[in-house]
Amino acid sequence: MAMDKLAQKIVRPAIESIGLPWYGWHGFRRAIASNLYALGADDKVVRRVLRHAKPHVTKERYIKVFDPAVLDAMQKMQATLEQLSRGQQLASSFLPIGGKMLKANTGEVAERLKAAVC
């Protein structure tokens, strides 16, 4: 089976059935690598799972370490934005950035920024 058909018929529906968006093969492989590493798998084991010939490719491009302090901060930001969207906090108490008020993005802020900063 071709890789695009495998993604379309099997992998993507499985990912979406648990409520996660599909970001393509690189995102899928990066998630596998990062989660295996976070669960305690050695980076050499992760390299073998991904079938990389060179260990530095796995370590530099695929394994992303999640900083608990960053995740905690982003979850607090997400909660604040969700409160703002529900009107539970005065908008004036939240500082505007760049002259624009931040808008809540229904649960995606922490997830999108997690990949950008980790």
C-alpha cells in the first residue's frame, strides 16, 4: 500500500478518532519519537523505531523534549483565554499585545505553541 493511501485510509482516521488533528507523516513520526522518549525509551531505541541511519537526525529533528514549566505556563494562558471568551473576566484586565487583544482559540493555543517552543 502506498504511504499516502495508508495515511488516508488507516493512520489518519485512527488519529482523528481520538480527537487529534493530522499534521502529516513528519508530524506523526515526530510525535512517536517525542512520546517514546518521554516514556523513557533511549534515543537509540527511538532511532531504530524510526529506522534512521544516523542518530543525530533522530535527536535533532524528531525528538522534542517537553519542558513542564513551559507546558504549565501555556495551560494557564489557555485557561485565561477560555475565561475571556466566556466573559468570565474583564477584557481590560488582560493586557493587549501589539495593540490587539488576544482571542481565545478553543483549546488549540497550548497545543500549537507546545510544538513551537519545545
